[in-house]
Amino acid sequence: MACEIDRYERAILALQTVRATLDWPFFTDAPLAAMQATFCDDNIGELVQAVRDLHERYTANAGT
């Protein structure tokens, strides 16, 4: 599980980097950059939830 969480965390960090890059205000197609930034935000949220779910499952299994 630790390896899986580590991979999720690395993916989250990579998406945060992409998201920060897309904040640049001088894109020729600003609406596209904004849409892609929203996709990054959504995916970051999904990955964070996946890590929470893993922790929850681990905690539930460890308690049995």
C-alpha cells in the first residue's frame, strides 16, 4: 500500500506542477488553458480521494 500511495502522491505533485504552469496569464488560448487547469483540479481531487480510500480500507482491515 505504501508504494501505491507514493505513486498517487507523485501523480498529485505532477498535476499540481501542471496546474501552476497553466496559471500563466499569457496563453494564446486562455479558455483552453483554464479548462485544462480545471481538469487538473478535478484529477487532483480524485487522486486525493483515492489515497483517503486506501487509508480507510487499510485501517478497516488492520482492525479486524
